[in-house]
Amino acid sequence: MNLSIPSEDERKKLLDAVDTVFKHGMLVLGPEVEELETKIASFCGRKFGIGVNSGTDALFLGLKSLGIGPGDEVITTSLSWIATANAIALTGAIPIFADVQDDLNIDAQSVERLITDNTKALLPVHFNGKVCEMDELTAIAEKHNLKLIEDAAQAFSARYKDRLAGSFGDIACFSMNPMKIFAGLGEAGMILTDSVEIKDRLLSLRYAGTVDREICVEPGYNSRLDTIQAAMLLKRFGRLDKLIKKRREIANIYNKKLHDFALTPVNSESDGHVYYAYTIIADDRDSLKEFLESEGIETKIRHPVLMPQQPAYKENARGEFSNAERVVAKILSLPIGEHLDRDDIDFVCSSISDFYQKYSN
Ligand SMILES: *Cc1c(COP(=O)(O)O)cnc(C)c1O
């Protein structure tokens, strides 16, 4: 993971965007914020976008805007960045942790088993940039009259049967932090919805619970998306296609060369995966990681601790996560991104092949 910007052209574009904001001076909720909100909403086929401080705030405020709070249960996955569970817990609701499939996304059957009278919402995460089984999850939400919130933080521009991540459910949440696919140069988040009521409540919640910028109608937060971030994100929107294409090309090479050694992500040409991370499920994972490190190859376990097993949650964690426990001991994310060329990828593949042929028992 390298967040520097080697391209002079790219740096100049971003600096120009910042300069424009400096000149007009509307640093708070300037015109670029609304432009970005409209752009992302229409890209995903949604009516409204609401820019906020971070992906975490998008989830937290999104849940609040749907009326989720103390006493409610929200079913989410066991394997995600901890911000997902935190957003639920911070509303006062109880996160319920469902199991994952071998593609590392939430298991819809597990979700259905965990529904109780207190369940109010489902919060699936499109983990690693692969959209969840949204047909099944949408059907479950409708059948049990539950709100559906997409955590699409890792999946900007990912597709599921020709529909984009962010186009499902009552609301969808994105993060544009510097590590994500659609990356800003600092913290940023976005909520999408088709409901005027939810949109209005979110506009208020992100601005101290006010309407007309002065009258406070409920205790709110300060979570406005910075104009400077919005301006830079608008510039970066145009490079997404190329960046995702490159990730898919790398993933295709990995899939072809590694499937004899490890479980690789399911993939086909029509697959909508954007490969925020390329994660294999590998035997002897810790030795493999160590070996690759000795070869100068950086890998990452994303994430080594399941959300229900984090110190903040483990005492009262409810749910089911036996397959998640099995796979979390085997997951390993390999290098992927614009900065890698064909030789780099071939070297990763041959190193993994060497490991399994020579060193692993
Ligand atoms: C990054 C991320 C978040 C939180 O986004 P921030 O912008 O870092 O607050 C939430 N959920 C998932 C799945 C993420 O990857």
C-alpha cells in the first residue's frame, strides 16, 4: 500500500482543484460538495447523495436517519473493518454477527437464522470490493420488514448483476478515505438514498441537527464533507475506470496462476468485483506470509481479528461465525494496485508456487 502520488500530472490536477477552492473561499459546504453528491448519486442511479466526514459517519448517521437506536438489533457480517460494528453500537443498537461464505461476504442463510423480534436492519458489507448476494438479502429484508443498509466502503463501482454497489436498500454508505478505491486525500464519506425524508434528516444530522443552518431540531453532529476533499474527489472520479481495469487484470493473472495452491476469489470476465483487496484462502498461511516477506513481498491479513472477537465486543457478542473463524486463519491479501507491473505479479505468483512446492508441509 503506497499512497504517494508519483504522477506529476495527477498532482497538478489535484493542486489545481484545491487552488480553485482557495480562490472562491467557500471552504465549508462549497459548490464542489453538492457537485460530488450529485455525481455519485447519479452514477449509482440514486436520487440523493449526502457528503459526510468519513465512511464511519456515513454508517452511523445513516443508521440514525433510519431511526435505529437502543434496543434494536442490526445484523451484520463477522468479517469487516471494525468501523461497521462500531457504527451500529454507537447508535445504542446491538450488532449481531452473521457468518461468512467462502467468498468472505455475509451468508444470507446465517442472517435469516439470526432474525428476532428486535431485528430492525441488515447491514451487509461488500467485503474486498465484491458485492454481497443482494437478491437474497433484499428478499430477506422485505420478508421480515427490515431496513437494508449497504456498507459499500470497499466497493465503489462494483457490480452485482448489472446493478452497482450503492443502488440497493434504503441507504448505501461509502468511504472515500485515502485507502479506498475511490480515494480522497483525507477523510471523506457519502450516503446515498432515494428518500427525501432520509435525505433531509441526514442534512440536519451532519450539521448540528439544524434546519436552515440555525434552528436545532434534534441533537446533531458536525460531519460535513470538506469542500477541498470534494474538489479533489471530483478530479479523481475520472481515473476510476482505468484503475479498476488494472486491478481486474492483476486479479485475473493471480486467479489463473494461483488456483492450484490456494482458494482464489471466484471470477469471470463479467464479474463486478473491483478488488479493493485480492485475498486468497491459503493453507499454512502464517508460514506463507513469512516466506513472502523474506522475498520482499508485502502481504496483509485483512482482518486478523473477527469483529465479534475484538475486545470491545467479545464479552457480549451474539451471532454465529464458525466459517468466519475457519477462514480468518487462512486469509491473506496479496499486492494489488496501479504501482505494480507484470513482472511484480509474476514474481508474487512464482514465490507462492515455490513455497508450496518446496517449503510447506
Ligand atoms: C473503511 C471502511 C469503513 C469506514 O470508513 P472510514 O472512512 O475509514 O471511516 C467502514 N466499513 C468498511 C467495510 C470499510 O472498509
